[in-house]
Amino acid sequence: MLRVNLAKLKYRINYNPINYDVQIGMYNTESDNHIQYKDARANQWRCDKCDGTFSTFRKLKAHKSQFHAY
């Protein structure tokens, strides 16, 4: 049960959902607009401490352990 709650928290804090806006014809994330889906996908995960963007959660996790570990 605890594992499920941690997974939901992970997505709530760091995940940037990708939405397609039909009116402007672009893919939107919370921080930016992208013309192509692959560009939006490359910025799907965001570091909450330095606002860096990453394409996968694994890369985000490695970044946090290297640069933000105490």
C-alpha cells in the first residue's frame, strides 16, 4: 500500500503532462509550448530544486542523486 502512494507522489511532484492544443497546433507542458511531440517528451520530467527538465524519470533520479544529494 505504501509503494502505491509513493508512486502517486512521484508523479504529482515531478511529472509534466503533455497536452495537444488544437487551437494553436502545439504540444503544451506546464512550462513551455513545443511544435513536435518528441520535443515535448524530452522535457517531460522536471527537477523541483533547480527546474531542469529530463526525458525519463531515471535521468531525473540520477540528476537528483548527483547534484542534490546531501
